[in-house]
Amino acid sequence: MRTLVHLSDLHFGRVDEKLLAPLRELVERIAPDVVVVSGDLTQRAKSEEFEAAKAWLDTLPGPQIIVPGNHDISLYNVFRRFLQPLTRYKRYITDDLDPIYVDEEIAVLGVNTARSLTFKDGRVNDEQVAMIRKQLDGLDPAITRIIVTHHPFDLPMSADDDDLVDRAPMAMKAFADCGVDLLLSGHMHTSHAGNTSERYQMSEYAALVVQAGTATSTRGRGEVNSFNVVRVERERVEVDRYGWDEVGLRFSLMKTEPFLRSGNIWSGHTEGLMASGI
């Protein structure tokens, strides 16, 4: 089994400072195999915000797979936004916009969906999808394949389609071909876990989608600060959601959602049990 801590939407520049130490201590106790950070490390892509984000991330265990979000591109500085959109991110956080971690059980691929031509939306392009195919080609079929982006590929059907990453259907076809298992993302500041079967009706394929809320930002959207712990086995994934307890001043386990895999279809525990005949 592999354990991933999935953080998102830190928004340094608008963080709740009292959350930082308890979150760091809990992550250390969990002792994950990989820490995933799915974008929006800063509020306005300022140097001091990136410096603060980097200093805090350096206190967390590694390896880390980090991708930028739309807030990590300058908003008001037109020159920096369009000609140097991720210069500060690459200077202070990492110059690798397509990070990858592979071991005997999991492959975790970070994909940059942040774009300067849009204020909040994201996009994937043909070159990125071709790179994903190349990176996953030839891996042992037993390795669980995980994609990390800031913008989501799927959301509950009640959500606005505009919040999905642009060209998601094109990417999903490639994910089906490559046997991608998990899609981890942020952006919405709300938590969600489910599969892609309703939005993308693809024969014999449904990936597991895990959406993280905001771990440390004061910009909540009706949900307490939260993060996910994703425990990965070949045929089973458990998603633990931790939320901030204002009374106890700590992050506490709020919910555990198990998912099972049947062929190339991930589904909720009850459906999985029924499908497998257990």
C-alpha cells in the first residue's frame, strides 16, 4: 500500500496561520509516501508569498509532486502575466512543471493546467497528453496510475461545466487508453470523491476522481479547511478527508470513502462489492 497526502489551494498571502503548524505535525505523523500539492500555492503570485509557501513546504516530508494553479500566475502585472507567467513559481518552488514519481506500486504525474490567457480556467494540450502517454507507456500494468492537476477533469453533475479543465474529453480518452486510475485536483475549495462514469460514458473505463478543498486559505466556500489522505492498493483506494476542528484546533478525520476496482472501472465500495460478487 502507498499513502498520499493530498493538499491543495494553500493560498499563501491569505492563509490562516494557526492551521500551519497542526497541519505540518499531522502530515509528519501520517508519514506519506508522497505529498501531492494540486496548485494555488499563493494568492497573488508575489515573491514573498512564494517564499513563504516554499519555506512551509520544505518542512513537509518528501518526495513531493507539486503543480501550479491559476493564482500562481500574476493577475495585475500584464507583462509578467503574459510573458513570464510562471517565472516566480519556477524560481521559488520548482522549475519542473511536469513532475513525476514512480515506484513499484504507483506512478504520480503532475500536469500544469494553469494558463495566462484565462483568469481562472485551466487547459491541457496535445503535447501534454502525448507526454503523459510516453511516461506511462511500458510501466508494469500492476502500477496504479495517478494524475495531479489544479483544475478538475470531473465534478458532480450539479457543478458548472465551465469549472472543468478545457479539453477534458480529449484527455480522458488518452487516460482510458493509458489505464489512468486516479485524478487528483483542487481549484474549487470543496471536497469530492467519485468516478467519471456519469460525465464520461466510456466503455469499460471509469477513473476515480478525488477533489481536495483548501487546506489553509481563509477563502473558504462553505466548507471547513480540509485535505485528503489517499491510501492506494492495486484493487482498492481509501480516501480519508480531514477537516479543521475549530474547537480542538486540530485537523480531525471527518470521513472515509472506500473505492474498489473491477477491470478498469473504479466505483464506490458498495457497487464494487456487488460487482465482484462478494
